[in-house]
Amino acid sequence: MLGWHISVFRQTDGGSSPARADSGQGTHLAVWQTDLGGLDWLDELVKNGRAIDLGGDGYPNGYTAQAQSLIPQIAGGPPEARATWVYGPNDILTDQWEGRTAIDRAAADDCRPDEWLLVVAWDES
């Protein structure tokens, strides 16, 4: 399966400043699976100065952006999200595998517009 497993988290420190690659992951706001173009929307936010690319090698890649830039993008269904996830015949699935797109709308609504969130994207190739 080629694509990305993307999660958005609040920071454990309250998100008053941009996240770093090693920032603590707080409340899990959203999770979804995409195809290969699944990071294009994040790269566009970076290009427009509305997000910061934290780097990474796909295992994982990190981004940070304020809630006012991220929450509207994911609230109605994250960009490129698969409603039902796919997996390959050689994948090992545990009871921790989500298997579907999920958004914690109440937690997302609790975010301040200027709160910095952490995005973690794992390469699923």
C-alpha cells in the first residue's frame, strides 16, 4: 500500500509555540490514511507560510501549524482521507490499528485558534 498515515495532535505543553519534531503528543485530534498525494495540502500550507515543515524521512515526517489553519482543513473530512483504510497482504495488523478515519470534533473545537498543533505523517509504502 502506498500512501500516508496522518495524525494531528495537541501539544502536551499547551501549544503556545510551534511544535518541534520531538514535542510531546497530547490529545489525538484526528487520524486518517491517504494515497501518495496525501501530504500535498500540508506542503501547500508550508509554502503559504501557514505551517512549518519539521522534517523527517517518512518514518515519520512532522509538521506544525496553528489550529486556525489545520482544523478547518480536517473538520469536514481530512484532505485525501480514505473512509475505510486499506492494507497489504504482508501487513501485520495489531489491535492498535485504527482501520478508519476518525476526528475528535469536541477536542478540535476546544483548540484555541492560535494554538500550535503537531502533525505526524508515517510513510506506508
